[in-house]
Amino acid sequence: MRKPLIVVGLALALGAPARAELLKESAHELTIQGQVVPYRALVERTRVALENGPAADIVSTAYLAGGNNAAAERPLIFIFNGGPITASAYLHLLAFGPKRLAIPDDLAADPAQFKVVDNGETVLDAADLVFYDPAGTGHSRAAEGSRVEDFFTVERDARELSEFVARWSEAHGRSASPKYLFGESYGTIRAAVAARQLVEHKPQPVRLDGVLLMGQALNIIETVNRPANVMSYVVSLPTLAALGWYHGKVAPAGRTFEAFLDEVRAFSTHEYLPALLKGQLIDKAELARVSARLEALTGLPAKRYEALNLRVSKPRFRMELLADKGLVLGANDGRYTAKAGKPGEDASGVILPRLYEAFADYQKRELGLPATLGAYETDSPVKNGLDGWNWGNAQPFGDWPYMEDLRVAMQKAPALRVFVGTGYHDTLTTVGAAEQALAQSGWPRERVTMRTYQGGHMAYTIEASLVALMRDVRAMLAAGAR
């Protein structure tokens, strides 16, 4: 076992290399696309220290394939979930890891029967994977003398990641390797800000080839569906329509799903937005006409749209679409339903207890983690909700500049490319919000790829969507290698 690592700030001051404390190493193999791929699993603790700020001991899990001789040329993907802040167990055991919890297409299936299987879709044959948990989640903790709350800002949370990427890469001789960040949900904000920090890193920039955003939250003004923000209703409409289609409230009328969504997009831009901009000044005839069209596209009665002056929020839609059946739609994944009358309960959260159980068992049996590490924390330590997080904007005339962070990163790193993926049935970070983010971002369009998938916030729980997502990630890696 390696010696315990030293504080990075001191190590750099003395000119010593960054180090990591090896907690467990194990050897495995997996068949990926017909090829047997040997790989090592490394669970390590890495100290990161922010300049004039707190320090954290990050426990990460890395999967390395291809042998040491090929390591420098192999891409690295640093993978993390959102929150703020959560552990990476979701992407680890449902999407990218060498094992995955298989979720059947039957949404009524008993989660207790879900099996952990080999993940033949993982991109481990094409890139090494590093799963990152911020301090206070997973097995990562604030270092002695620091508090986990010291990292509860957009800038510091991202700096914690960017310093980890730099330190881990240096410790493993991978500073020259192609590097990618894959963030989900709030993790997309972390990825965007960390991308800017990495390309501006001192004393020299850290190589960064791509940023992959799943369920993007960068244009948070549209994402959260604030009541007075008319654009948020426009960008939410494709998701409401997709849910109406899925739950049989919309007549296909000979259209494919994709053609239907294109029709929704056209209506939202050319008719819905102008009507919303008129507010209470809209005349009765136009209100009735637009409301009737909204019923045809989403399945919610026109009378509800008229009564609400065309403004039906995502939470209201989830509560009302199947109210005649006494059901409410899930927030993370609106395909799921549950009996109404249980405030705060998300119908699509039914899979999570089984995921947590399976991941704990995986860490023990497959990775052989010592019990001395303690429990793997899946809950966010931000206990008082989003109000416990410093979003970096304390005055009413400021901006929420997360798309700008990524624009700056792309400007300073001309080869940096961006991928944005969204689930059609995700009511938290919607397809329309992602499309609006690209339209308003200033990102070079030729360096951005957008994809949509059947499913919700974690669209990869559908096997077909997982296959498509991994294919798109492979395409991103292949394009970077050209």
C-alpha cells in the first residue's frame, strides 16, 4: 500500500508530485462488444486543497484498461452526478460502470428482483473511467480543519473537482491524456464551471478535450419553471407533450413521435410564445384557440389552460394529467405514476432503494472495500435544500452565468467539444430547456452535439437509451481522436 497522501498545497510548494492513498486495487475482466477487456479497479483517497480555502479527502473509484504502456494515449472520463450534491452511484451502477443494475422496461416490475449484470455497453474499452464523489458524499469527506459546508458554493464545488482532476492526473502520470468531464443534472453546472477552471488552471492549463452534459441545468432560469418567466412554459411544452403522448392522452393521428415533437416545437415558437407575451391582454378568441391546441398537444383539458391564462407549470401538469385516475406523474421520470396525495414523494424514485442496496453489495463483494471506510453516503449533505447552496448571485440584477463559463472554456480551448443529452420524459431538466440553452449559449455550434433519449432524468435506465447514450459517448471519443 502506498504511503498516506500529503496535503497537495504543501506538496506543490515543495515541488513534490501529487500522491494518492491506495485503499483497494483489484483485477477484473469484462466482455465489451465481443472483446474480452482486462481492467484494474482502483479505489483511492486523494487530498485536494483550495487556495486560501478548505481541503477535502476525495475517495474515487477508477477503472483502467489497456495496460500501463497505453495509458498516456487513452482518454480519461471523470464522471459525477448532481445535487447539489450527490454521490456518483447512479452513473456508476446504472450507466458507465463495468456492472450495472438492469432495470426492466416494465415499470411495474418489483425492484427487489432487479439484477446486477455485466455491463457490456460501458465505454471502458475506449476510455478509462474515474468516478468522483464530492466531499460529504460517497466516502469523500472534508479534511481535518475544514467543513463540508465550506464547499457549498458553485465556484468552490467546481474547484474541488478541477483540483481533483489535476491532482489525480498528475499522480497517475496522465496529465497528457485526453480528458473529458461527464456531469449529470447539477453536475452539468459543476462541469461547465470546472471546465473554465481547468483551461485557466495555474501554473498551466489542464488538458480538457470534451464536456458531456446529461440533463443540463445551465440555463436554470428556464429549467426551474418560475411562474413569471413566460419562456419557461415555452421550453417545457415538448416535455409535457411527450408525457401526454406516452400516457395515451394525445392521439398519434398517423404521426411518428419525432414528427409530433417537431410539430410541438413549431407551435411553441410561433403561436404559444406570442400568446403568452400578451398575458392578460390576450383576447378571448385567441385564448380559446391556443388552449384548444394545447389540449390536443398535451392531453390536459383546454379549460385548465384558459383558467390559468395558458400557464401550466411542470409540477401542476404532473399532478393533473392523470388526476381522473387518482395518479400523479414522477418528477425525475414522468413515465412513472403513483397514487396522488403523497407530497414530496417522487413516483420514479421507486428504483432507488434497490440501487443503493446493490451498490453497497457491489463495493463489498466486487471491489472488496474495507469496512473501515464506513457507509457510502448517497444523500446530499445540503440538508436545507437549495437555499443552503451559494449560487453565486446575491443581487436581483445579476445573471446565472453557467453557460458563459462553458463558452469561455471553449474559447480558450479551441479543440474543446460539448455533448448535451436529455430524456424526453424528464420534467426537471427538459428537452426544450436544453435546446434553448444551445440557442442562447454562444457555444460554437459545430463543436456541440445534442441528443435526446426515451426516458427521464436518468434515461439510461432504459436499456435501449443506455445503448444509444454509450454509442454517442463513443462517437465523442472517436471524434476527439481524429
